[in-house]
Amino acid sequence: MPHVIASLVANVAALGGLVFLGWSIWMAVAVYWLENAISLPVLAVRVRRAFPLLTDEQLEAYLAARDQESTGGVSEGRRLRAVLAERGRAGAARYAARRLVLFYGAFAAAHGLFVFIFGIFSTAIATDDPEAVPDLAVFDWPALLLAGVVILGAELLGLRLDRRPLMPDVGAYTGRMIVLHVTIVLGAFALTLLGATAVAVLFVALKTAADLRVMAQARRAAPGTARVS
């Protein structure tokens, strides 16, 4: 199942770091951001792999879903239809993968800046001290780098183990990204102000439960599609 291994790795890392390593909630959020960012190019690889093999019905469903996304007043579905007519499925597959990374990569990059900047200033926010200096120690940088390497390895392993030409459910990725980028960050702010480690652990546990629910939904995905967990 796509992305299951990496998601489990990120959840275990976040919970283990909070409980055993004394991580701040911002470290847990940073790990989840890494998971989200790393999964994006992997998602694009899956789209490119599956696109040429879709049935006409599956292709139309995918294009209809892309009609819900637009940039510059033009829907992504309309752009893809034009590329299909001009370059065929192989060209459209490359285009769809590239546009996916650009479209969602911009959101992920902005969210990353938000997480790291506000994480560094979280001490000043919690103490309401305008003279407090940035706290780089909020993030355990070597541990964060290690987590990124492990998550990347898990994603690559998932690609190797699951080579079925299934089109990922990009809509599920969108929903998951919204939940990650909004509720986790808002929760991090609340936990920064409250300073409750137990609540932080509960918060991450609830996020893990939400991931498990999405994974269960993936087992019931229609043939030719696969939900992103």
C-alpha cells in the first residue's frame, strides 16, 4: 500500500521522540512536514508510472478530479487535456508529475518556512518576551536529518515493493496536507503556550489514528486508484 511504511516511520519517530528524547512538539511537526514533503515527489513518480496505463474511464475520472484545482484561472484538468491532445499519454504523464510537484511543492515550502520560523521563536511566543532570542535548540537538527533519511528510505522501499500501476488518489493527498498544515500547526501553537507534554503525546497519537483510518480506506479503494495515506 503506497506510503504506509513512511507514514508509520514518521508516527513512530514523533511519538518516540516526544516520550523518550524530550522533543518539543515543533520537532514532531517538523518530522511530519518532512514526511509530507518527501512523499510529494514519490507521489509524482507514481502518477507518471500509472498515467499511461489508465483505462479511458479511469483517465476521465482523474482529469475530472484535476478540474477542482486551478492556477491562473485555468483548471489543471483542462491543461492536462490539452497536453494529452498534443503529446499523447507519455507526454501528459511527465507533465502531470511535474505540475503536481510544482503545485503542491509551493504549499509545502511555505508551510516548511512557517514551521521552522515559528518553531525557533516558540520560546518567545510562550513567554511573551519581546527580547527573547531565537531558540535553534527547539529542533534537534541531527535527529531531524536522520528522520528525513529514514523516511526517504521508507518511501523508496514502498516504491520498490509496490510496483502496481495504480493512480494515487491526489485528492486524498490534498485532504491530508490540509489537515497536516492546519490542525497540527494550530495544535503546536496551543501546546507551545500550554507546555503540556502529555497533551502533545495525545495530539500525535490522534494524528496516528487518523493515518490508520486513511490506510483502512485505502484497502477499499476502487480498482485503478490508490489512496495516499
